[in-house]
Amino acid sequence: MNKKDIANIRKQFKLDNHLMNIREIFNVYVQKESGEVYHHVSQPFQMLEQEAQELFLTNFKKVLTGHLDAKVFELKFMRDVEDSSQTILFEGLRADTTDDWKEWMLEIVGKMFAHTVYEFDTVVTFIRGEYRKQTRKRNSESEEGGDDEVYSNEFILCSLNKTDQPKKALTFDYIEKEFKSYNFFDPIINLDSPLSGFLFPAFNDNAADVNHILYCAGKANQPDFGFIEEVLNCEEIITAQEDKDCFDFILKEVIGDEVDSQVISNVYEEIDKLVQENKENEESETPTLDSRDIERILTVSGVENVETAKVEHAIKKVVEDEKHEFKASSLVPKTIKINTKVADVSINPKDLKYVKYIMYQGKRCLLLEVDEDVVVEGFRLESVEF
């Protein structure tokens, strides 16, 4: 799934939307430490009060929110796994009765807490429904398209949420006209920050892909690898941050520890070109870089003595796989931070070429080229010719 696919589904989670029919919701309350199911209940989603529906819909959006390969990951199921979650979810998706669906989902819950212990009670929420997407926009003249023809796919979405203990509060009694302490005993389900979650199946080119699942981590670049392998039974992944770190090590291996700011700026600019061209062409596949791509980018960026064997050796040394392909979108930082004792500077990668590290009167200086006046606290700084 790409960013556009995920965004299309996420925006459909709203009240009274004919393109998103959530038929049932199944909540499972699990006790801390023991991991035992204390209570579970299933009901039609439309039977919930409107306020409760809105809270859950916001929660479901959270599961599908975040950068790809940083917080949201498309995972591939492993083959030949006993009691595979792929099979369980597929059977749950096609279950004819609510009781059958609940049984399949309880198997997933059992796998969630088989090896994991939480210090707080948790609630696992499942929904199943139908997601529709128009095949084309309605033509205002012919009145064709729109809801006349839609893609239709069944799905299951899961959200794992912690419970928080309520805090004591001070209230004012209007009748008695006095302040009173009030203790709340019911735990509060934290729907704002899911611990994890997933969407099954994944959707690619508007079709269901039951061999893949979309997984949501609780924090960016911190996926639960145990959850991925033991619960979802999916193959290993590499996060965007890990991909970026590996790429940086490869650059150091090829270029060396010291580099001109113009060169590294050119590298990021070349990679960003690939990302922008991919967006403009609306391609579904994310652009990747192999050893030949990296060799070409370093050469055109001004790196001297770039050799094929040197690049391949660097890649193999860092990722142990000379055929590894890096996702271009993970390699360009949003900002580059230059930290010194005097000041911290944040700059766009493409503007790094305007930064120079120089020696002036025996002192190390950071030279930043600008094309406008510099104003500090309302004062325009005087310019000095060196």
C-alpha cells in the first residue's frame, strides 16, 4: 500500500458514510499481568451512541496514521506457519455468523497475550466491514461514474489500547453549594494513542491482497518485532530510520569521514528528484536505489573515484546483502541539524550547499550564504567585508 491508498481508506472513517460500512464492533477487555480475558462484547456498530461512534472512528484513523516504514508498515505473511494469523484473519473475514467471527478474533487475542505482559489493563477492538471506492469520478455532463461503479472489499481492523486509571477530581455541588472530592473508579480507555493495530487485508491497485497486512506501531521507528513475528506471523522489516542509518554508513565508507557541503547537498538533491518524479507520475511503486543507482548518484554529485566494487563492498559490509535496495523516500532528511556550542542551526538538505566550514583568523567558523538582510530582534545586522 502506498500513502495514497492509506489516505483514501483513512478519510472514509466518518459518520454516515456510504463508502464505509462498519457492520460489527467487538471489544475484548484483557486484565494486566495475567493476560486473561475479563469480558468481551460484540454489537452492530450503528447501535453505539453517536458520541461513542465518533470516539472509535477517531481511534481507527489513528491506526492508519503515520509515515510509511516509520509508523505504518505493509507486512508480508510468512509461509508454512502453524496456526497462521493469515488463515485466522481470512476465516474471520468470511465468517457467516457473529459467533464464528468472535471465535476467530479471540484466537488473535490469545496470540497477542501469549508472550506479552502489560502493566495495565488493555482493550482490543476489532471491526469488520466493507470499504468502497469509486472507480472514477462522476462526469457532470454524461452523469456517468461516481457511485454507479465502485471497488468493494471486505476488511478487518484491529486496535490495541491501554487503559488509564482515573485521577481524583474536585467538584462543586450546585445543590449543597460546597466543594467535594470525587473519585472515579471506572478505567478510561485511551483511544488517542493505540499501542498497535492492523488492517487486513492490504489493498493494492484497489484490490484486496490477503498475502499482506498493514501494521501500525505505537511509536515511529519503534515497531514491535515480537508482535510482527509471533502474533501476525509476518516477515522481518527494516524501518525508514534503519534504512537511512545504513545509507549514511555506506556514504561514509565510499566518501570518507570528510565531505564538501556541496557534494552532500547534491546527493540529497539527486535522490529527491527521484521521489518527486515518482509523485508527479503518480506511480504506485516506491522508487528504490540499488548499488548501481548509488554509484550513479555519487558520481554526478561530485564524489571522486567512485568504483562499482567499492560501492558493492560498502553495501555488503553494512547490510550484508549487496542486492539490498533502499527506499528513496527514507533517505532524504526533512532538515539537517548542525549543532555547535555557540548555536544550533537547522537547514533544508537542498540548501546545505550554502553552508561552508572555514578557518578565519585562526578560528573555525560556520559560513552561511544568504541573499537577504539578516534581522535580529528587530535590528538589521551590519554587513562586514572580509
